[in-house]
Amino acid sequence: MKKFALMAMGMLLAASTCYADAEIVVNDVDAAYLQKYVMDNFYQQNTHYTLESRTAEKVTYFVSKPLVKKDTVLGKAREEVIFTTVQKGDDVVLGIKHHSINNYRDGKVETVKLSDDVEDKVFLNEYRYFFNDSYSFGFTPNTKANKEGVAILSVYGFGPMHDAGIQSGSVITAINGESVVGKLYEVKYGLLPDQFSGAPVTFTIKSKNSTKDYTLTPTVRESKYTKIKEARAKAAQERKAGKRGIESWLKL
């Protein structure tokens, strides 16, 4: 998760009653645990932000700075980042909203949203990696634009695409029948297809001599949290059998 270090930040309009611009669902996790994880990781990478408030469902960070254009100070800008965590059964809806509210010296107030929902979801998914297993089809997309779709830069030496005989240099023209022309960002960052779904996906692949559909089942990449839960379950069993102490079990 490098978004806030790489791209412009925005902030929330404080009077808004809708807290999240973009949302994702993180499966099988406690909201309080997820919130703490998000807070720890966000602050480690964005130490110039100040924690303004925290409730069970909302965390607000902010930073204030001069509003400058062409070396002229026009007013002040307040940037605010709001995370929301809402428990829905065994899952948590994780949301984010960020805007810039520019207060000009002439009294004008301007609210600017500096990222779109797709970018926000990519950012939020970086937290989801820790908690939920993700899935891979075993390829890297070429970051250069392609008028026919998304070119394949490389195919791993293992995985679904390798097993299907798909070659690097081929072009993905559609995924599950949906054209991917102009959707390099979504493919590159695992929104298309959904990297957190293990369902089979049909890729329409154009090679030098033909265009063919391949229905592939992705391979799983186990999350760190999955491993932690497995270790906790094993430790609980050993603790019950008297094989290890409570202190060692609680550290997991």
C-alpha cells in the first residue's frame, strides 16, 4: 500500500453524512481488529497526518497546509482522511473518503476530490491482502497502453496461464465477455478480474494467429491472517492438551 506516498491526497467534507466514497468487503474478521490494523499501517506510511478522532466505526486523520499557487499563498487547505469499519455479520465493510477543502482568503470555499473510486478500492485492497486469501492467474500485464486490450508482459513459469499454454506478448481483449480496452489499471491492480474471488474466469486471448477463449481457475495465495488463524487454532489445541503455556498462546 503506497498510495498516499505516491499520489495527491484529498479530504472529507466534514458536514457530509455519507462517510465513504469507496467501500470493499473484508471477509471473516472483527471490525475492531481490522480498524487497528488499518490505523497502524496508515500512520507508519503517513506520519505527517494527525489522528483527530476515533470511534468504533470511524477514524479521522487530518493535515493542514497553506494553499499555494505559483508561489502565492491563496489561503489554507485542510486534508482529511476518514476510514470506516462496519461489521456485517462475519465480515466488515471497509470504506474511505478523502477530499481537499480549500479555504481562500477572499472567502471562497472549494471542495475537491482528488482520487476516483477505482483508485480508492485499489488502496483499500492493500489492507485486504493481510486478511483474505487472494488469487492469481500467473501473469504480469504490460503497462503500456494497447488499443486491442491489455498485453501480457510475462507469464509465470507456473500457474493457470502457463498450464494453458498462453504466451507472453499475447493480448487479453476481454474478461468474462467484457472488453478490457482502456482498463489496464483495473487489470494491473486486480480489480478485473477480482483477485479475491477464486471463481473460474474466461479470458479472451489474441495471439499472433488466432483469438481464443480460455476458462482458467486461479491459484490461491494464502493471506498472512489465514496463517495466523491456523497458528492460533493449533496453539489453542496444544494449550488445551497442556503442551504450551498461556503466555506463548496469547502472543500469536
